[in-house]
Amino acid sequence: VRIPLDKLRLGFSDMTILDAFSWMLSGDKSLHGKLEEAYNVRPDMAYIARHIKEHGIKGIGHVSAVVGAPILASLCARLPNAVEMIKKMGEVDVEPKYDGVRTAIHFKRDHKGIPDSPSGFRDDTHKGWVQAFSRNLENTTAMYPELTRIGKQIRGKEVILDSEAIGYDVKTDRLIPFQETMTRKRKHDVAHVSNAIPLRFFVFDILYKDGKDLMGEPLSKRRGILEATIRKGDVLIISPNIVTTDVDVLRNYHDEQLKRGLEGAVVKKWESPYEPGRKGFHWVKFKEEEGKTGKLTDTIDAVVMGYYKGEGKRAGFGIGAFLVGVKKGERFVSLTKIGTGVSDELWKKLRSSFMVHSSSKIPKEYEDVEKVLEPDVWIDPEIVVEIAADDITVSPIHGAGYALRFPRLARVRKDKYAGQATTVKEIEEMYRNQKSIK
């Protein structure tokens, strides 16, 4: 029945498979950490399995970056304010936080025998071949025809770059928000949209160059290599930065970015390696300091668990609110119901997208939901939304143990998948930070 219904999900994750590999090799889960490190660099389960079969666990240590194979993106943790950031991280690199699309760029100078296709562009003029990948490992090359011009900007034979793609309005000299940039996801309209909304790729890291994996090198060294690799041009732009150990300098730089209309700053430990797939205190996002606005200073990425059919006017839309959850281990638990921050038109679009992933019963990935919270229609864990709220409260009925006060939909995150949702541990940390300020 699964195939005709297009319901092929089996209810377990890649992490479960890594556990199985560890049991196979050692009789317990002790090798999971090493296996996960390899998987984060090459998130291809077939490749990992083949590598284990041919080389055993010793071969896992030799897994490295390869142009054309996506790498899991390094992720940002949260700290409440500039004082805590300097205290925790010491000397830091500080860069603008753009409201764009996280994009990994893979470039190869020698492209003999490689055909031009939607999965990769050749650049015959400047001798190069390029691919782009999203943070959820999707090949998004077709969205970015601008990348055919980057060969002239790159010094080197092969590189893997980490960047933020963001629309740029030439007439007004302003950057265009995420939602407008993401209209390129409608691939049949890319040519038109790329003319109307040209992109700039703000490059902030280099992971690989000319046969050398750079992820283990400190950021201070990678930044120097990046600056020596990218020439000035109109497609690739090296993200500006400062390096400091001063709280006031950090805070002032962050405030300047907010005044420019950006989201704030990203703060990185200056001597840290690039950690694919990891969310640690080597990278921290700095949107707003706790206690300044009376609202949560960061948003939450949640999975849509189900929706309610609604009453009154919304009954006509077939949806009036939806239930969202966050990660707890390998499963998801409820956090809050969302019924505000949504226009009439968006309600209709949401219901259409939700229906595609509807389920006749609670998905295996969800922990039990209190009867009073059960949605009319369950949704498989396929849709991630970004939620804003005023604060976090303790909840006796939500599975997370917490709930959001005045939650509202900020946007649908088509660039993220369920495994990248905020965790209960992060919610707990946000709650503690919020409480310590009050």
C-alpha cells in the first residue's frame, strides 16, 4: 500500500542507521560519534555503508570533502548577550547575519567530459563547473544561473564555499528578504526571476581547496585562504567581518547591522574548526540581546504536527490553527498551537501544502499528544515553520514541557527539514536565559 499512496517513510532516521552500524562493528553504540562525524562530511548512507564494508571503522577517519558531494552545514547555537559570547568564546569573528538562503557552492576548474545540466552548470568562458546545495542537501543549482559567471572570481582549481544567497535590487541598492529570494524555488520561472531579482552570494567560509580539506583548520586560517581565493566581482562577495575580544565593540557592530535592516550578527570563535552538522558554541547567532525588547530575541524552528479545521470564517478555509513541535531525541513533542500571524491567503496555501503530507493517524515520529491538543488532521514531519513569540512558559500539557506565549508564524522554512528543528534542550536553554534576565 505504501508505494501507490506515496507513503514510503519508515519512521526511523539516519542516526538510527548509524547506531545499527555501530552495533554491527562493536556490539554497542560506542562508535556512533565517529560514524556521525563521517556522515556529517559525506551525508550519503550508501557511501558510508560501502566505506565500512571495504575498510571497516578505520576507514571512517579518512572520509573527507569532495567537490560535488554536499556537506552538512555548520549551525549556530544561542547565547543571551554579548557579555556571555565573549566570556564563552574569547576572541571572535563577527559578521552580518543576512536574511537569505544558505548555499554551499562547489566549483571545479577542469570540467572536461561533464555535461551542462540542471544539476551542474559549465562555464566555458571562464573554464569551470559549478554546483549549489541547500542546507538540507538539495541540489539547487538550477535556481542560480548567476553561478555560471564565478569562474573569473576564483583563484584555484577546486573549491567548496559556504555562503548566503540573497536577492539584490540594483535600482534601490538594497538587499531583498528571504521570502522574495525563495520565489526561485519555482524552477520553471528562474530565468525571469533571476533578471528581476539578481543574487549576490555573501561567502563567509571555505571548506576545501585544491585537494585539501580545510574544515579542521582554524577560522583565522580559513578566512585568510578565503580572501586569497575570491577576487572582487558582482556575484561572489566576501562577507565583511571584524575580529574582537571587546564586548562593546561586538554589541555596537551588532546594533549597526540591525540599523542596516539585517537580522543582526553571527559570532564565531576565531580559532575554531568548521564543524559540519554541529550546533555548538563555535558559532552563535546574535539577533537581539535578552531583556531589551520584552519578546523572545530569537525565533524557533518547529515541525508542523497537524492542523485544526477551524470555526467561523476560517471554517471556509478548512483550517483555523495548527500544532507545532520540536525535537526530543529522535522524536518530536508538541510545543504550541499557532493561530495568528497568518493572512487569509496564506491560510489557504498552508492547508494545500499540509494536505499533501496528511496522515490518517499520528506519525511514528511523534510522542503521544494530550487529548485536548490532538489536531483534526495529522501531518507527517515534513514541513518546518519559523515561529516568533513573546516568551516561553512552563506547560503541563505540551510534550516539550514548555509552551510559547503569543506565538505567531514568521515564515515557512522550505530550506530546512525536520531534523533541523529546534530541540527541547534549546527551548530549556532559552527559558533559562529569559528567566535570568527578568
